[in-house]
Amino acid sequence: MPQARHVTIIGAGAVGVISAIEALRDGHRVTLIDPGEPGGEQAASYGNAGWLSSHSVIPPAEPGVWKKVPGYLLDPLGPLAIRWSYLPKALPWLIKYLLSGWTEARVEKTAFALRDLLKDAPLLHRKLAEEAGVPELVERNGVMHVFPSRGNFDNDLGWRLRKKVGVEWLELNADEMRQREPDLHPRYTFGVVVEEAGRCRDPGAYVAALAQHALASGAKLVRAKATGLKLSGNKLVAVLTETGEIPCDAAVVAAGAHSKRLTASVGDPLPLETERGYHVMIENPESGPRSSMMASDAKMVVNWTDKGLRAAGTVEIAGLEAAPNWKRAEILRNHLLGMFPKLPNDIPASRIKTWFGHRPSMPDGIPCIGYSRASRDIVYAFGHGHIGLVGSARTGRLVAQLLSGKQPEIPLAPFAPTRFL
């Protein structure tokens, strides 16, 4: 049996708390470190669109996307915006981002790797939700993608690659869509339903419940900001925080967009960037979809949550420190009203909630899951980008397997942090 260790997990988001649950299951002693409340509004997990989309295997960059970069720079409200002031700092990441999707073969290789990570994710999350006493928060009832035309779907490289990696779906014509979604704007004439996928009815509450489950199972939570990792030779001896050292035998870096400085502290300068995201939520909406859906033209997910109808999407490259551009949330609101004409244009501001947060993203769209170069006592688990919630279930299992020296359940070579070093 692997030797039990004292594992300190930096970050109490979805990846961190599930890693804690799985490490405890393997007999390790676990300390979670996070300055914020698990599942709180400061966390990326809180503002997630709520999709458990096991078919989200296509990285953000695809062949030809480089042609769109000038438009991204000129349109601060487009689906992907880059702030001019941040461009010099973001440029190395952007170059790697464009190269990662330069050819269809590269994107296909990524799709196969991500499929390994995400397959069966709704089922894994359902089991975790049941363990945490909140089974109602995870539903496995499929998700819908809607398109203005059949041609928009047929010309999408992503769907061709999804078929290659084994994703199946049900196709709907305009009449079939209307039967399922009578409130959807008639400009959408084609849809697909991915029945294997699921959704989370309240991502923040779900992560909070998982954290409580970890604590009830024996984990400890330290409210502090981690600042570094302390090594003696190639052995980890402590995690450094603003309030002092926490001695430990192993550490997991799962601090999302804040992981970069922690890896740099042990000599791993990884190209992690924040894809800043927004959501808008309407409380007690008069209309909306019957199922969770993504609109291909708006690049936006619409999902019912227990708090209201949430629309989430868009990407902004502007770093960790810049103030939010709330006009981007207004764009999401306008798209939502355009998708569902029965929603009134004069919804009181008190019923509209907006949110902004940080997706931790690697330039190739593949998270870092693996050992640090400095020590096998340090495991990295961050950089999930748009698949943080759905990818967290298997990531937590992989983290525990790495900590215990077990054979990982999927090939981890595509996720190796060393691919950038």
C-alpha cells in the first residue's frame, strides 16, 4: 500500500476540493489552503456556466484563428477581446495559443486527450454530489446546441472532431426544435442534443458542499494565501503562506489562475494566463429554455440555475489586475433577450445579477496535471480554462493517483507540465 502522507492542497475550488476528497479516500491527511470561501463569489467555480459537457474537447484556438486577431484587438466587446494595454505581456501566450491550433491534426490530438479527461464526467459528478448530500445539484439530462442553419453546424471543425473521438448526438430540424423549445427565437433552425452531458444547478453551492464533505471526512481548511513552496533538495518540506509555514510531505497546486507564481517559486515558469469571463443572471425570468443550451452565434451558454437563468461566455485577455468591463455582461444580457423574445426588455435591475472571474488557461487548451520538475512531492492540477467544473472530477482522481504513486487511469503525457519547459 502507498504510504500515507500529509498533503497540502493550495486552492479550494472545484479541482482542489475534489482532489482533497480523493486524497482522503486514499488514506492521506489533507490540509486545504485558500484565502476565500469555497464556492464563494470570488471563485471561478462560482461563476461557471454550469455545464457538465463531456464533449467540450475542442481547444479555443482552431486553424485560421490568427486571421481574427486584428478584429479581437479592435473590438473590446467581441466574443474574444484583448486589451491593448495588456498585449505586450500576453503576446508570448497568444503566440503559443495560435500555434497550438495551427493545424487540424494538432486540434484533433488535443480532442482525444480531453475526451479521456472528460468522458463520463457527469456520472462522476453525480456520484460526488450524492456523497456530499446534494444529489439534486447535478443532473444528467443532456444539453442542446442551437444554430441559425444546418450549414453553421456542417462547417464546424469541432463537430467533425467530436465524432472522431466518439461523441454522439441527436440532430433536430426547425420543427423538432420548436417542439422542444417553444420560446427560442425562430432564427435558430437547427440543433443537436448531446444526451451524455449534464448540468449543475448551482456551481457555487456544489463546490461549497464538496468542501464541507472533505472537511467532514477529515480535511482541514486554512484561510490563508499561499506564497510559495519550500524544498530541501528535491523533497518538499512546507508550503509558505502569508501567515507562516505549513509543514507537509506533498503539495497540490490547484490555485487556478493564481497558480503561476507558485510554480515559478520552484523553477517551473509555466505559461498560464487568465481568460477573464462574465455571466449575467436573471432572477425569476418570464421565459427561457427548457433545457440547457449553447447558441453558436453568441458563443454563450444558457443554463437554468437555482438562483435564476444564467448566460455565461466570452473571453477577455487583460490579466489578473485590470478592472472588469461590465459592458461585456451587458452584451450577454442582450444576447439572452434576443434568444428568448418573451423576456421583457425592461427587466428591473434588481433582478439582474452580473459576475466576473478568472478562467485559468494554458495556451494549448489542455490543463497541467502532473509532477513538478523540482520534486515528485509537488503535483500540478490547474489550467483547465473552459472545462474547469466538468474536468474537475477526473482531475481529482488523477491527483490522488499521482500522490499515491499509482498508475493514472488515463494517459497523462498530453497533460504533462513539462511540455512547456
